[in-house]
Amino acid sequence: MNIKDQIQEDVNNNNVVLFMKGNKAQPQCGFSNMVSRMLTMIEIDYKDINVLESEELRQGIKDFSDWPTIPQLYVKGEFIGGCDIVRDMFQDGSLFEVLDEKKIDYKK
């Protein structure tokens, strides 16, 4: 399976996926840590994928989304954004609207 197919499978088979540097237990950059902490704070069940495990994966997710930075958040197959976008959506409440629309459980 090529990297694009692997990424597509992860995005399709998980309601919420965070491609990040490190993992939710041990983020390896401040931006990944911020998004992971926000998701943990509202108790979302999400799959974390460590892009540092493979340069092919690290570049592959950037190519897949046509987005140059990591972390990258996907909800029900839709690319939501990187750290700044997710943070802004968290603060203005629009992230919760997306989660409600896509019927994702979280702690309000």
C-alpha cells in the first residue's frame, strides 16, 4: 500500500484523526501539543498518527492535504486545518459546530 492510500485509509476509517509530531501521550512539538491538548480537554476519542515515524508519511500528509504544516486534523474524512485554524475554531466555537454536525461525541 502506498503512503497516499495508507493516509486515505486512516482518514476514512477513523472519525477523528490528528496527524502530529509525536503522539497524544508525548507530543514532540508545541503546535501538536496544543491541538492534542484541546482534543483531550473536550474528551474526543481520536486517532493520533506520529508523522516523525517516517519521512514518507511526514511528506505524504502534506501532499495529501496540500497543506504545508503539521499537525493536521481530520473529522469524518474532512480536513479541518492545522494548529492556528483549530485553535481559532476552538476559541470561537466553530469547532464544536463541526463536531455537532458530524455527530462526534465530546464533553461540552
